Amino acid sequence: METPPAGPDQYTMRDPSTMYADRVPDEQYLPGPGTDAEMAQNVPADHGEDSYRGSGRLRDRKALVTGGDSGIGAAVAIAFAREGADVVISYLPEEEEDAERILGLVRDAGRTGVGVAGDLSDPEFAKQLVDRAVAELGGLDILVNNAGKQQHVDDVTDISDEEFDQTFKTNVYATFWLTKAAVPHLPPGSTIINSTSIQAYAPSPHLVHYAATKATVNNLAKGLAAQLAPKGIRVNAVAPGPIWTPLQPAGGQPPEALPSAGEQTYLGRWGQPAELAPAYVFLASGESSYVVGETLHVDGGMPTP
Ligand code: NAD
Ligand code: MG
């Protein structure tokens, strides 16, 4: 499917109510974690490949972005690199193709781009990932806890203990393990950003276990912000609304909900990963020096606290 470029860049004034109007997903299901490579055959997502323009806002910073192979994490990795940061991304082994594409774009920006495959629901991998990032980048000053698992289940009696456990391990425990491993390496001026969700505030009935993890990750950002501020480390969160990423057709929503999932927003459409990246850049950069424990909502307009 041909879609017009979103560009020429993120600074250009555009009508947000008509942007991406042609990127309406159809009913589909992707097995496993889902990939952007598969989505691109149908309705591709925009990660800012042709539009994100950097302006030195993260010059020589050292970033670890989990789940940086696709979706929001991929847009963040591209933006960070174009803003001057070296970037390590993590991903699952079945996402190699997506990861290689994004690492290519990071390197095209003239920055170091390193991929590390592994399962973040395993505490050993989470710790090794931080050590590897520190070794590859010669230190670490940005941690983006972005990897996440979302599977819709209509009835609480159908949520298996394994599904509940795996969702908490991936979304909550990994955030804890990564943060715990990273903090000793983070110099003053470093930033941690957690990907939370509108679900943290407005849980959907078919996503209760996922929504509970996002409320926890959001709360962790606020508690850790207070704890780590005296060390000069700022912790914040980004709360996306419905964003067109592989997680959604890969069981995040029922296939029949995909065409209309963005309609409940004020803008009446899905968001694209490229529209999330500037929020992460802002929170990572020194320009947000007095923004601490904040949740930045990027959701097309929805009632939030
Ligand atoms: P995505 O599928 O592109 O990214 C999620 C990534 O998580 C995957 O690429 C994968 O690499 C990683 N991941 C999942 N399970 C993992 C595991 N066990 N070990 C290691 N990595 C694992 O989808 P996305 O929507 O860009 O998701 C990024 C974050 O944004 C998630 O935390 C998600 O909950 C959050 N979010 C997404 C939306 C949305 O509408 N897409 C809305 C709110 C919040
Ligand atoms: Mg992926």
C-alpha cells in the first residue's frame, strides 16, 4: 500500500486530524511478537524514517532502548541517533530483520548502533543487557524501558496464570531489573523513561492484566523519580494512546477492533510511532531538566488525570 510521506520533517505545520488518514489497519492477526516487516506488507507504520530531523539535542549521549526493533522503540532509536546519541537496542530473536533495519538507520545517522537479542522476562538477560550496553557504549546515560507484552483476553477467568505472570515479568519486572542494573552506571544528568500507557489510567475491559502492569510502570517512574532526583537522575514516563505497531495486530487487540481503534481519540485516528519519538527526545535531553516524575501523554487526545 502506498502512503504519502509524513514529512518533510516533524517541525512542519500539518493538520493532525488528517495526517496519516490513509493508514487505517484492516482486520489482521500476526503470530508471535509481530514485526514491522509483516505490517509493511499491509499498512506500514511510520517511524520517522523519511521525516525525523535531528538538531543535536542528544549529542554524544549513550542510550539503551528496549524493544527498539519496531514500533515506538524503533522511532525512538532513529530519533535518538539523529539527535547525536549512540544506541543499543534489545529485541527478541524472532525480530532480527526489524532490528537490523533500525540499526542500519542508526548507523546511517553516523552513530554507533548495537543490537542485543534476548528475553527480558529472564532476569539474567536483563542484567547482561545493561552490562553489554555499558561495554558497547563506554557508559550509559539514557535508559528507555519500552519493551512490552500486550495480549487481549475478554474474561478474567480466561487469563492464565502463565499469561498474567509473563505480562508482569516483561513489563514490570524487566523495568525493575534493568533500572536496578543501570542506576550504578548512570552519571548525574542521566534520564530513565518508562513506556506506560493510557491503559494505566483508563483500563479496557479486555486488557485488565496489561493495564495493571502499565499502572505499575507509571507509578514506578514517579516513585523512582523522587528517589533518584538527588543523584541527578531524572525519571519520567510516556503514556501512548493507540499507536499502530506490531504489538497491536499480534494479539494486542482483537483483529476486528483494529480498523476503528483510533476513533475514540479526539483526533479520531491511530497515532504513528514517529509521533511518539519527540516526547522521548524531550524527556531524555537536558532541555527537560526540571521535568521529573512526569507522565507525558501522547494519545491523540483522551481524558487523562
Ligand atoms: P512493538 O511490538 O513494536 O514493541 C514491543 C517490543 O517489546 C517488541 O518489539 C519486542 O522487542 C519487545 N518485547 C516484547 N516481549 C519481550 C520479551 N519477553 N523480551 C524482550 N523484548 C520483548 O509495540 P509498541 O507498541 O511499540 O510497544 C512499545 C511499548 O509501548 C510497550 O511497552 C507498549 O506496552 C507501549 N504502548 C504501546 C501502545 C500502542 O498502542 N502501540 C500504547 C500504549 C503503550
Ligand atoms: Mg518488535
